[in-house]
Amino acid sequence: MIKFLDLQKINAQYGEELKKVAAEVIDSGWYLLGERVNTFEKELAAYTDAPHAIACANGLDALRLILRAYIETGYMQEGDEIIVPANTYIASILAITDNRLVPVLTEPDEFTYNLDISQIEENITPRTKAIMVVHLYGQVCWSDELESLSQKHHLKIIEDNAQALGAEWRGIKTGNLGDASGFSFYPGKNLGALGDAGAITVKDPELATVIRALANYGSRQKYVHEWAGLNSRMDELQAAFLSVKLKFLDRENEIRRQVAKFYCEEIKHPGVILPTQKHPDLFTGAKALTHVWHLFVVCCQYRDALQKHLTESGVQTLIHYPVAPHRQKAYPNYSFKSLPITEALQHEVLSLPVSPVITTEEMKKITTSINSYIK
Ligand SMILES: *Cc1c(COP(=O)(O)O)cnc(C)c1O
């Protein structure tokens, strides 16, 4: 069976170094709020070029903390609206509703799967305070039009950057495009920890201070609590692992790009629609890193049958995501909403294996299996 993502093989590449730093942390006797988290924050800030980076416990918390900080600083209040793509992973939406803010579910572009910028303006009301863009599947969601919309309506732009670390728009890294950005280092992400971890980057130093405090019980100074915060810290072990793996991220993203290029060139099936790139020079490397291929998602009207065929040929595939957030039991109040593109996508998308350790032989087996499929 070709695994969707072979985490064991991915981390084995750096096994020696990961074990070495783990031993150092164990022996140090210092497990939280220490040097290693400090160092990783500096490395992440340097990598993205964002002025402030704050480590936290996971990607959901990263987004929750950003919104919470906007509330604590008086920029947002309960009931304010956040524009968000309807076809995102539920975490983006949970971060909004957890803060008693209102997600305004907006349709994606059916070809890039990213938020359709042209649909934003009609969803803006006097209560709209921000646009949460999600760089879905690893592709940057950004444009001049988005920037002018945010300026015209005085909206913050928050990036959900869980899937696109390393991607760039005109030389600016994701995480440094918007006002604030949330990262996830869930093991399966392009930069994956060996457990849960997340981070936030922000431009505004005041907001950075509040977020950092909120993630640590609302405290800047031990036993002094200025805000009713939460406990959302990254531990030293995960920070040490992430510092090791960050060094190889660009190399791994480059391999992902080669895998995507191979699929785009080799998959030739009338029923399989390849992912569309907003920026046609996606595969050319250094200057046009607008996609880091966290996922390679194709569309197929008979998706379930194709997936079954691939499973029988020994290829593991996944669906991102089989049920859109507004169709989940968790959100009964949104079930009435009609979002035809989002709803069509949930039945048609299929993610093929893409990883920095996939072999050419495996890729050939996957494309052959797809091309030979007869409905
Ligand atoms: C993974 C992911 C998150 C949440 O990250 P966790 O670390 O699992 O909490 C948020 N948004 C998107 C788009 C994701 O893919």
C-alpha cells in the first residue's frame, strides 16, 4: 500500500538529530517557556520575515488567540463578523465561534479552491471586522484586490497559514502578508512537530504582547494576571524538533513541487480535473513559490468510485474535506445556508499522496492507476 503520508519515513530522515535534541531537552530539566521555544520563535520570525512570532500549543489555539487579542484590545466585540471561506477545515470556523464572533461563510473559487475574492464585498456589513484567508492545500490566497478591499472597508486580514508555510506572494512569505497569521505544526503539516504545536505571527507589537500573555494565563509577569487567559504553550521538546526540521522545509517543499509537477504532466484522464493554479509559474521554483502543495487535490464527479479503484490498486487517498463545516452537526444554525460550490466540492475532491519521501516508482504507480481507470 502506498501510504497517503509516511510520517515515519519523513522523520527518519532526521532521526539522529531529533533524538539528539530530545535527549538534550530531557537532560536539561527545563520543559516549558525556555530557550528552545525562544529560539524557534526567532527562527520562525526570521523565516517569514514577520516582526513578531509567538509559539503556542496548536493551530486552532493560534487562530483563537489572535481573535481573542482583537477582542481584548477593543478592536472586536461579541457578534462581530469575520469573512471566512466555507470550504476550510473546521478549525478556522471554530476559532471564530469560540470567541462568540460570527463566521460569514463565503464561497471558494471552484478551480483554485481558495476564497473567491470577488464574493467578499457583498458579504461585508457594518459589523464585519476581518477577513480570514486560508491558504488552502498550500496555495497562497492573496491579491491586490483583497488588499484594497481591506483598506476600503477597514478590515483586518488574518491568515490561516496552517497549510502553506514557505509559500510566497511576490516575494512575501505567508505569515507576513496579513495583520496576523496562525500556524499549525500538527505532524502531518509541511512543517510537522512530533505532537501538537502552533504559532502566531503579527505585525503590531501591542497585539503581540497581548497574544503572548493570553497564551500564558493572561500573564506577563508570574502571578500577575492582566487578562483571563488560557494555557496554550508550545513545549521545549516540540520547539527543539521544529528547529531541526525548519532547516529542511524549503528542500521538502521543493520536492513537493516536483511531485505536483509530475502529477500535472502525467495525469491524463477526462474525468479527473487537476488543481488550478492562480499563478501559472508555480513550478519554476525560487521566485514563484505561491504553492507548497501541502495537498494535491483533484476533482472528479465520480470521486467515490475513483477512490475505491485507487484503494484496490494499493494507493491510499484522503478527502479534504468530506463534510463542509456548515453541514456538520456542530453547526445546526448554518445548515440552512446554501453554498453550492462548497457543497459540490465536498463530493468531488480527492487528495493524492504528496510528500517529501514519495518515490518516482510510487508516483508512476499512482498516475498509471488513475489513467487506466474506466468508469
Ligand atoms: C490543521 C489546520 C488547522 C488547525 O491546526 P491544529 O494544529 O490541528 O489545531 C487550522 N486550519 C487549517 C486550515 C488546518 O489545516
